[in-house]
Amino acid sequence: VLSKDKKYEKLYLKGNEFFKIGEFDDAITYFKKAININSSYCPAIYKLGLSYKKLHDFKSFVEAFESYGDVLCEKFDDEVKFQLGEYHFLNGKIFLSQKYLNGINEKENFPLLSKYLINIRYYLNHQFDSSLFYFESKSSISHYTFQYSPFINSSLNRIYFTGREGMNLFDDEDIFYVEKDKYDSWKIPNKLSSKINTQNNEGSISFSSNSKFMVYTSCELNFKKNSCDLFYSEMIDGIWTIPKKMDQNINSKYWDSQPNLSSNGNILFFVSNRPGGQGGRDIWYSIRTNVGWSRAKNLSGEVNTEFDDIAPFISENMLDFYFSSNRANSFGGFDIYRASNFNMDFGNINNLGLEINNQLDQSSFVMGDGMVVYTEENIFNSKVKSKLIIGKVNPIIDKDLNYHLSFLVMDSLTKKILRPNIALINSKINDDLFTIDFNYEGRVYIERQNFEGENFLLNLRGYEPKIIKSQKVKTDLIVLMNRMKSYFVLENVYFDFDKYDLNVEVKKYLDIIHTWLLKNQNLNIEIGGHTDDVGKDVYNMNLSSKRAYSVYEYLTSKGGVDNLSYKGYGNTKPREDEVENSKNRRIEFKIL
């Protein structure tokens, strides 16, 4: 008869043989028998917990690992604490996770440990920050094990997405779409035709706004290489053409995926791990030309980092750019961020906040038709690893008004967020009848009914005055302010040929400049008049002096301004960047 010591060890070794070949149910049976004989036998408890985790029985996995700590096991103590810390973090139990992770002794053995601790610190420091979106309601699509990379097709009233039914990497992935029924609920998803979905893995579809051009990903998977490329198809006479692989200007021999088309269909953003990036996976872009798509470039600005930066989405107005990243300042794993587009130079990165991001992985953000759709992944969900979250948008500024103006003010060179003084100029609207709000990221919201045609003066010490005019439609703007140099041009003050009188529009502009002067009495300013190169030098010098004086006289006649002087320069200082003589018939302010 075997001694008890020999018996539970033998049962453990038998269970370990099943564990090594992936027969986890049988392994559990033998590990539990060993533990029944010796309840403090640490190797069996440890492998029992791992077996439950392999079978996605996470409740039993946690119970086994917690009992490992109770019996004071030492050999795998750090590993158990890490796995429990990771599990509790991804389930939103932040303080419990922090307890386990901080208890690890040999922290250098766990590459992900520092990332989790950084995420916890960021979570605790930013859990009460404002979010960039708030939802009236949320729903989800979770028909398959994995669903991700959504795209809202407004013209067809559909959400397209990638779906995979199995748990394994090499299970087939296809493109699906879903529509709403008459009760405003989402129907069962439909799979696209075999023209698009093949024996390869297809996904990440994107359409132009008129739904006549599509780009998607097709991946040829084998055990040696995961090769993904972008394909496109066009609708001609109501029929989609046979998909074609995009050329070498876009595709590479590396992983190319996750396309997103701009609303006009002329810019294609996508993700690649090709060389030449900032590190990890980066976002790249190509521009449609008359002869095809341009050679892809790495996205400039602050979006790409040494981390993975993926899942691009450009807003319809081309001003806001959304993407996902596992960079340090996240609530956990991948978070979704918004950047501002400055003529294809992207900056002012902001985390969308806890309304969307949390300790899990969020990615593939899209918006349209009053809703937001994004992917949320949870590796500890035993049935659905990733699902689509659909939020009915309730924007931060969403009052029942006829008009609102929204803009972001930035330094024109550094793209630093600025918070200038904002004044409504020459209006019959009382100040208490409209509101100006800065949200936490610096975006300005101005709300009032019937704002059309109103002028706003932006004033900030050290910067040139900036004037914006409200437009008829609701819009989002990016306003760039120039740092004050020794001089600047009054952009709206130009003279007709051989004239020095001020027309009505110029006087309206100077009225606003007068308000700016009242706010900047500390500056001594010379008003400089200039001419084009037509005529004799002496005549032009006299004409430029008259132009400078006409502006000086108008501004000083309005009162309250005693820091001005004037001088004519003739045609001695033409604008270097202007070939049109009309732009040289100008006024400049020189800071003395």
C-alpha cells in the first residue's frame, strides 16, 4: 500500500500529464484527488487553478488561487498574486487588484506588472474627470465569441462589423451587418456575400459617405505567417466590382489592416506594423490622387507612439480623429482617444473618459446617426470575448437651441491649448443671454439662439487678436492664434488702388480692433501704411501715410485709445509671400 505522501504526489503527477496535453478536465480530477489527501499540497492547488482558467471557469480559478494563499504556499506565490491582481483589475476591483499586485516580491519577473500599476494609478487619479461623451442609453451586439471593428453606414442604416464564432486564432472571421427592426431593436446579423467573405479572414470594412466605394481587410492565415492586406471594391451601375488588392503604395509585406475612409473618400487611414513607424503598430494614411493612391505615410503629430496605436476613425467634418492605444495614460489596456486634426498634423490628445473607457480594452470607435459604436474586450468572459457597445449620444452640449458654436483654440505653432478671453462684438445680444463654457480639455462651447453673423473677438496676452464669425449651420472649429511678433498685418484692412478711404466693411473690422486696443493699453503701437509697387516712390510714400492716418484717425476718434502713432512706408516693405499687389495695399501694427 502506497503511503499518503507517495499517493497524492503520484495523483498530482498523473494530473500534470493531462495538463501538458491540454486535457484539463482530466487534470482537474487528479489534482482534486491529490488535494483531498493533502489539502495544503501547493503544486496541486496551483495547477488546479491554472486548469480552471484554461477552461474559462474563472470563478473556480479564483477560488483555487485564493486558497493557495491561505495555505501559505511560497514557490508560485508571486505568480498567483499576479494572476489574481490581473483578474480583479480586469473585473473592475481596482483596490483589491492593487493589494495583490503590490504584494509581489520579485516584480522584475512580470513584464506587465508595471503597466497594470500605472493603469491603476491613472484610474485613481482620473476616475472623476469629465468624459467627452455621455449616453442616454447603451445596448450591445454579442452574437458571436468575437465581434469588433464596427462601421456605421448611415446611407444604408446598417452597422457592419467583423465576427468570429470560435475561440481559436485560426477560426474563420467574416464581415457581417446588422439592421434595426420596427421596434428599434437590432436584428440577427447577416453575413456579406462570398464575393467579399472567402476562405480567408475578412474584416474591418469602411465605406465612402455615398456607399459606392469600400475598403476592407483580408488576411491569409497559416502557422508560419499572419499576412493581412487591404482590398477595395466600387459600385458601378448598382453592382459591386470584384474586390481588388490595393497596390504597393498602401499594402506592404507586413500586416496592413483596419482601414478608415474620410467622409469624402479621398483619405485612407489604416494600421500597419511595417518599418518606419514610431514603434509597435502605427497609423498610416494615403491620399487619393488623379492617378491613384499616394504612397502611404506615417501619421504625423502626437498619435503614433512607441506603443500600439490602432483603429483610426476620422469624423465627418475632418476635425476630430479617434483612435485606440495601449499607451501609459489609460484606464487599462487599450483606451480610445481623440486628437485634433491640424491639416493632417494631429495633436491635442485626450482620453475619452470613463463613460467609454474602463479597465478593459476599448477600441474601434465610430460615430454617426446620433450614436457611438465601439469594441470592448474582456478576456475573462467565458463566452463572449469582445462585443460591440452601442451608445445613444447625449453630448455634453445638447440643449434645445437653434444654434451653438464649438471650437478649440490653439497656438498656431506649438498646438498648445489656449484659453483666451472671448467677447461678443457689436451685438444687440445681452451677455446674459448666451453662455461660453470651456470643457476640461479646453474646447469652447458658445450657446445662444440665432447667433448667425455674430463676431467674436479672442484676446490673449502675447497673441495677435483673432476674430471669428459664427456661421449659419452648427459647426466645430479649430481656431489657431499667432504669437505676437514685432509686427502683424490687419488681415481685413486693404485699400483699393490709389485710395486711402475706409469702406464700411473695413470700419466694422476696425471697430473690433478698437475693442482689442482697449484691452491692451500696455502696448505702444505704430500703425504702418503700405502701397503696391505701382507709381513713383515719393507718391507712394505720401499715399501710404494717408492710409496709416485714416486708420489712426478712425480708431482714436472712437475714444479711450492713446497708445497709437502712425507712419507711411510706401512700397519699401512688400510682403514676401504675396505676389498680388492688392495684398501689399495694407495696414500693419508694429509693437514699439
